[in-house]
Amino acid sequence: MARPYVAADVESGMTGGLVMETELKELLEYLAKALVDNPDEVRVDSTETDTTVVLELNVAKEDIGKVIGKQGRIARALRTVVKASAVKNGKRAIVEIVD
């Protein structure tokens, strides 16, 4: 398991591209698993460029509504939290919910 994120890492410059991508991936996976009925079927795939991290969230068919929520509110909240974490590290995050 990866070492937990520590605020001192940003100050010391220890955060790297792969580390940040992994942290965002773990954050989204943790949040999604808390929402769904089948947490074992949650999978997050990621792709990173110089300035952007694209995270694809895959869940079971019957759980897709739970991660989207009424009028997309849960999906918007997930995107907001992940984007806030990415911006803190100078990156842009895109969360895609794959059905």
C-alpha cells in the first residue's frame, strides 16, 4: 500500500507525477467504494499528461446510479473533491464515469 499523503511533501517537493496520479486514483476509489453496493467491482484507470490527470471510474451496472446521483449531484461532488486535490498539486483532473 502506498504511503499516505502528507502536507509536508508539497513543501519539500517530494510529490511527483506518478505519486500524485496514484493519490488521486486512490482518493476516487475510496470515495466510490463508500457509495456503492459492490465495492469489489470498483476500478479506477488513470492516464496522465504534463498538466492533466484523466481518471476513469468503472463500477457495476447496478451501482452506476449511486455514483451519479440525482441530477448528477454525487458525480459533481466526486469531481469537485478530486479536482481540489489535483489543483493543490498544480495539476488538472478530469473524472469520467464509464458505463
